[in-house]
Amino acid sequence: MRRAVVALVVALAGAVIVVACNLSGNGHIIQKPFFAQPGDDVVNCACNLTFDNEHCSDGHCAAHFSIQLCLPPSLQNADAGVDMLSSAADSYCRDTVTHVVYHMIKVFNGGWCDYKAPYAPDGGVGSSVSCFAEELDDGRMRATTVDDGTCRSSCAAVDCDYKTNCGSDVQDSDGTIHPDRCKCSIITRYGCPGDPPSELPTALFCRPPN
């Protein structure tokens, strides 16, 4: 079978940071060519954040981070073609993970609604968060991998909560975000004014073991 490579390059403008940071963040990244390997059960999603904060250059901030999540069971198919699976994995990052990350930031960062507001004038995520499938290792193009079997079974629905499992330690004092420190799998509250009611609760987002 031919190993197809999906090159969905997204031009992202704007700038972002992470809340209490004195720097302008680590910048945005542009999606590189990637593929998803049939039979894998974990996808690496890269997320660009865009928001305003007085501590950033000209008040505009740009940052990014990666988050690895279990692929939905319907995409853990060893018989799927590379083209189909690559497109589906990318769509999962763009359509589902973008909204998960948007609400996750609100959990550990109380100022998020104000910071992202200029980029979502009609409410919701707007252009404040944009996630997509990204290669795990630079130059190798593979955006998926296999875990120890955890992703092959359903995970428990653990509600994200600032006080218990997704709090202040998720974001360092320099603004760096560590999404793996949010030990939860669904967000049922923590929205912003103007968010569509249908966005909560979020889809269940299961994690491979660290």
C-alpha cells in the first residue's frame, strides 16, 4: 500500500500568549506534512492559541502546545487507508480537540474569556484556538502512534475541575502550558459568555499513559 502523506498547511495569523506571562509566548506553528498510520490509536494534535494580554508585544500574544489523545474507537482501524485515516485524524484535532482545548484553558486560567474575546467577537472559540494533526518527531511525518493498550478500552468520564485535577500547576509562571497536567477527560462547565450551549459538555477526550 502506498504511504500517502497529507499536507494540510494552514496559514494562521494573529498572535497569542498564555495568561500571566511576561513574554510574547512561543509563537504559532504551521502544520507540516504528516500521515496517520492505520492501526495506531494515539494522535498528536498541535494547538495554536491567539489572544490579547498587556504583557505581550503590542498586547497581542501567540503560543502553541501539543496534546496527545486517544483516537476515537472508529478511527482505530488497521484496515483503514492512510489517506482516509490521515484526513480523519486531522479532522478530529480540528473539530473536536480545538473545542476541548478552548474550554480546558478556561478551567485553569480564569482570565481566558477576556483574553480571547477580541478573536471571538460572536462568542465561542472564534480564531482563539486552532488545533491540527502534527508529526510526533520532527522530519518523520508520522502523527500517530500506539500506546500500551489503554486507548483500546473506554476511559472514565472525569470532570475537569480547577480545584482537584486541572488547576494552577497546568501553566508555569513563564506562561508555558502543560496540558498533560489536567487529569480529566470531559468538561461540563467552564465556558465563556456567548459560547453555544451545545459545546458543553465536551466530547470525552481520553489520554494515553504518560
